[in-house]
Amino acid sequence: MGRRYARRDFLRVAGCTAATFALTGCKSLTDASPAGRKDPNIVVILADDLGYGDPACYSRQSKIPTPAMDRLAEEGIRFTDAHTPSAVCTPTRYGLLTGRYSWRSRLKKGVLGGYSEPLIETARPTIASMLKRRGYRTGCVGKWHLGLGWVTKGPDQKAKADTVDWARPVTHGPQSLGFDYSYIIPASLDMDPYCWLENGRAVEAPTAHTPGSKRRWDDGGGFWRAGPMAPSFDFYQVLPTITTKSIEFLKRQSRRNPFFLYVPLTAPHTPWMPTSEFRGRTEVDWYGDFVAQVDWSIGRIIQAVDKAGFKDDTLVIVTSDNGSHWPAKQVKEFEYRANGPWRGQKADIHEAGHRVPFICRWPGKISPGTQSDQTICLTDLLATCAAVARESLPADAGQDSYNILPAMLNPALQSPIREATVHHSMSGMFAIRQGSWKLILGLGSGGFTSPRTIKPKPGGPQGQLYNLHDDPGETENLWSERPEVVKRLAALLERYRQQGYSRPM
């Protein structure tokens, strides 16, 4: 009995579940480390609207050069069945940082705006707050899009362009959720206010105004909404600024303390505005050129990690917040599938809406040039970062977060890590995936692709059921043919929704 408790204590201290210990022995995380060595650094780079078919390492048909992501895949592991918890921006960012599906919060569909109230409560554990308690230096550079505690000019005023007191720092933002340093834009690059905030304060007040712009495919300048803008704000320079500020954060770090850097990029989300040196580099016009610049940005940040001497001690993860906003019209015009072989696009409940690239590198721990077919979700990053940092995950944290470190360290792992994965579209349509089966509660895309919704016919299927092993393109709806699968998966989804968690507690 004494030995059993001793082993349990070791697993707790190592931040390692019994399953992880059995699979990896945690040897590469603890046994091989000399006494007193700091925990590993963690860098998470989250592209915005990058499609599964954009990186060449994911698609031989890609028409976009992505040498940085390709090199990262050669040096690490590439997951082929990685998913975002939602097919749009805000809810995915919520899920990534908290390990909790966003539909458990007040946000049941859609995304927040630039003046929205904070979505994550200050008391809710995040990757940053968990790692900060562990002694990590934490930074966030890029697109926030999770709401901010704007201070208004008068009491009880709702935050909007003409009521915000730009001279005062926000009361709730990255700093409230565990980040020591932040340099962010409030929301998407096509949403006002167009300004930078450093550690919660506006670097320059948005006292100017932009009339907005149409989409590129409508002969516009790239698409952004009209609204207040800082006089020196330059859409073209946002991605380079994120790159520079991320590198500056890395240069400030020491070898004494571990660090966590979260880099939510603003691209290739609209507005599609690559800088002049990237214009014309690809066969996919503005979008392809912007993806090429995203790859450049990723490469520069990883290069900074390596130049600073952190390469061997750093887990780098590159992924995307949802699929590409690449409608059928664009697919046809450019003969290019930004979302690879999957059905649909960003915002949709179908695979292209939420299946994304997911590449990890950790020299000496992750075998180079490997691939994992495990089904994973970005909500898993909280539990995984806890395991990497040898930290116990509190019972009230990461309700939908599974530790995927065993799959990173062992690409041949066959046993499923997740019991099931829940997907969510822009309009709030649910789907649940278990093994090869994917059940969608509704007809239509639930997102940008028409038709968004379809009214069921009397006696016809009420939703969609696909076997992704036999039918990865989601073309044959088996709802009526396999009622027992529909019943089983619908019951599992309902249990997840009612009990408040999906991972074993």
C-alpha cells in the first residue's frame, strides 16, 4: 500500500496521469533532467483562418510556399486529425486558453466585437495563470478577441467608440488572466477599434477614423469595418509588428525562468493585406501571398527561439483557430483548396470549418518527421501544458481538456486519448465525433456555406451522420440507416452538455 501511494504522489508532482506514465514513463520529462533544471518553455502560435490545405506539409496540392511550417513538421510531429472547438474565432480562443468549450459560457454562437465585455472570468484558470503559478514568465502578442474591460467616460455607460476613456487602462484583459506582458489588438483586424494596447493601455488613442473597405473578391481593399482608428495604425504593418514584439519578448527571457508565449496572429484572416515584399509570390493572389507572409512570421519567431538558445528546452506548437474563409467561388477561380479535401469552409460544422494544421516541435522529446492520427482538440492545450510543466491540473479547470502529450511523444500510440470531441459552428449547430462517426444535430452547414440551415422533411433525417473513415468528404448522410449510432452519440453529447465536463474528472 505504501508503494502505491508513493507512486501516486510521484504522478501528481510530475503532472502526469497514470495513463501518461504508462505510455512514456515521464522519463523524458523528469528522469533525464538534472536537479534544479527549469521547466520547459512553451510557445503557441495560433494562425487566424489558416486552412488545412495551406501548408505544403499538409497538402501536395498547395500552391503556397510554406518553408517554415514545413521545416517545423520535419523537425517535429504533424497531427492529421486536429480540431478547433469552434469553427470561428472567439470561442476557439476561449477553449484554447481555458480548456473548456465556449458553449458552456455565455457565448452560445457567433463571436465577440471590439467593445464586448470579457468572456473569461478572472477566477477561471487559464494556461497563462496556471503556468504563472508554476514560475513561468507569460506573454501574449497579437489578436485578443475575448473581450476587454473598457473604462467608459461616465458611470453605467456601455463601451463603444464614443464612450471609451482611451486614457485609462482596461480593467480586465490578458493581465487579469495570467499574462505578465501583452501587446494586442482588441479583436479581429477587420473590427474596430483599430489600435494597439500594451499591458492594457492604448499605445495611441484611436482618434482618427477609417471608412472601411470591401472584400478583395468584391474589388475592395481587403475588408475591414468602418470605425475609430489610431492615427498611425497601419493594417499592412500589423503582422510585422506582432512578429517584432514576439521576438522582443523572447529576447527578454533568461535561462533561469521558463516562459510561455502565446502568439495569436491576425492573419490570414481579412483584411488580406500582405506587405509589398510578399505581393505576387503565389498563384493564389492576395490570400496566398498573405499565407506566405504568415509562414514568414512563424519562421521568424521560431528562429528567435533558436537564436536565443532556447531550442532544446522549448515546445513549439503551430496551429489555426478554424478553417479558411475560402468559399466555393474562390476554390473554382483559383483551382485551389485552402481547406484541403474537407467539406465546407470557416464557420461551417463540416470538417473544413474546424479541422486544422497542428504541428509540434520539442527536440529530444518529440521524434522528428513523425505523424499522429489521434483525434485532438485545441481545448487539450491546457491539460497538455500542465503535463509539460509537471503541474497538477485543478479539478475545476479544463473541463474539456485532455492531455495529448502521450501522442506527441509516441506517434504510434493507437489507443484514443479522447472519448469523443464536440464541434460547434458559427450559428451554434452541434456535432460530436467519436472514432469514425460524426453526428451533426441539424441539416445544412451551420456557417458560411449555403444553405446554412435546411428544414427537415417529414419522415426524413433530422440531422447528419457520417462515417469519416469511409466517407471523409461527408457526402453520404447515414442518419436514417444507422439509428443506433445516432441514438448513442446524441446521448453522449447530451451527457457532456448536462454534466458540465467531457474529460474524466
